[in-house]
Amino acid sequence: MKLQKYDGNPILKPNPKNEWEEKCVLNPAVIYDDENERFVMLYRAAGNDVRHQIRLGLATSKDGIHFERQSDLPAFEGSHDEADGGCVEDPRLIRMGDLFYLTYAARAYAPGRYWLTNAHTYMDETDVSGEVLPAFARDNITVTYLAATKDFQVYKKFGRITEATVDDRDVYLFPEKIGGRYAMISRPKFKNVGVKMPSIWISFGDDMIEYDKPELLMTGEQWWETQRIGGGTPPIKTPYGWFMLYHGVDDKGIYRVGAVLLDLNDPRKIIARTKDYLMEPEYDYETCGIYEGCVFPTGTVVKDGTLYVYYGTADTYIGLATANFEELLQYLNGECHV
């Protein structure tokens, strides 16, 4: 079974009218806002500046296909005097109660043009050379932060939710407590932990900031996930289990998409997992760009029985793929049952 790509892809392209998003738009968080009957998208964006400062833009849609930008200004960004001042990127969204919770990867300093061989981090002019800095700032590693909003206009930042000394991204929360505790998916780059590659881990906490030591959930098994795997889209609760998409990277660096079902009461248990990929790079907008050969799912919405999958393409555009959700779940629970 394969996800069906929208014929009109990409659904969002860089905007040459805005300097902060004229180079690339990608890896969006998407959620359905029931009260306002709209799809809401927070997308990663950057311009042509040498620092490659990364921000989030806001777009909305009534049909899940045609998105309209809500401002010529970023919707969410880091500031110089905050730990996430270098970049905010790869957002994911869930809803709990009357709040939308945003997890996002961030760095202390702008990453520069990372796709070039001579790329380097852009430290700020006020930083003193040789001064002892916290490890995550000194090495400019990516850590993950949490924020919340009611209206996608005003945001409250709550701070870091992953370890300061471990590069950790592709982080998102389950949309409800499990056994009275919050649950989090992450992809830390641990060393000497018994796995050969960056993998998907799960952890639990009594609040949304502090979590127990992560436990390995799954690592690469198939030929298309031999370099690394990472979480893709926040879990969706179904009668069959928690459904989520993930990405796998092969030895050539090509990104593909798989799916997994986790036990509703104990998501450390895998019920089903795809052996074959559901989506791979095929078209020019997926194979030509900043990163050639990448489909990277970061947002899903289920509406009227259809699964809408939003994904970054070639680190440059945003694409849409769909599936009959019940058919996909039946496929997973049948042919892919562990």
C-alpha cells in the first residue's frame, strides 16, 4: 500500500516577497482546529541570508489542500536573548484541553547554509571567544522545546524538554496522558547504547517538561532504514492502537516513510510496523532542492475518513499525500502485524 500524492504538489512554496521565507518552506506541523473549522499549519521557513535563520510561518486552509499565509511576518521565532535564538524548526502540534502544544527543534546559534561543504555556525557578535558556554550552545546542538497557544497568535514558551547535552529532535508528545503520565517520542543521538544508528525512543513524565530516562522503541530493520530512523507525525488514537508515521533513511541518504501502530495502554509495545515503505521521493520537487531525495512527514489530520499527510520535500517545499484511513489501518493491522 502507498500514500497517494496530491497532483498539485507542492502545496506551499517559498515566497520571494518575504526575505525570511524566500529560500525554503518545509516540515510543517498541521492540526485541525474544530472550533474554527480550519486546518492550521505552522511551517519551517528560511531566506537566503548567510546565517540561514530559521523561523515558523502560519497558514490556514478550509479544505486541507489550499493554504493561505496569514501574515507577511513570521508567526513564531527565537530571539537573541533566548536559548532558541539561533533557529526554531521542524514543529509538531498536538491539542490537550483548550491549548495547542508545540514542540520544536532549536539551536542557540544560526546553523548557516548547512547544505554547503564550507558551512559554519554563526555565533553572535556579543559572544566572547573562548568563554565557557553550556555544552548545547558551545557545540550548537539541536535540542527540543515546548510552547503553547490558544489562537496561533500569542505563544507561551515553557523551555527545554530534552537533555541539554544530547542532540535530540523529531520530538513530539502523545495527545493525552497514558496511565496518568505524559508520553514523548524522541530521536536522541545517544552514543554507546547498543544501537547502531539514531533511532526512535519513548519516555514518560509526570509533567510536560521533565521525563524519565528514554527507552528504545524501535530502530532500523529494513533496507530503506539502514542509516537512521526518526519519528514523523504525532500519534493518532485509533481502535487498533496509536498510529504514527516515521521516516527511514537508507545508505544513500534517501528518506522514505513508514508507519507503526503502538499499544493503546502501553505504547512501548509495537502492534504493527510496515516492512515496505508507504512513500518515497519520486518527483522533481522531492529530488531537487536543498536536500535531494527527501520526503519528511511532520503533520497528519484525519477528516471525513481521509488521512491527510503533510511532508517536507527536498528541504525546500511542502507536499500533501492522502489515504483512506480505515484501509491503511486494516493494512497495518493485517499484513504488517508484528
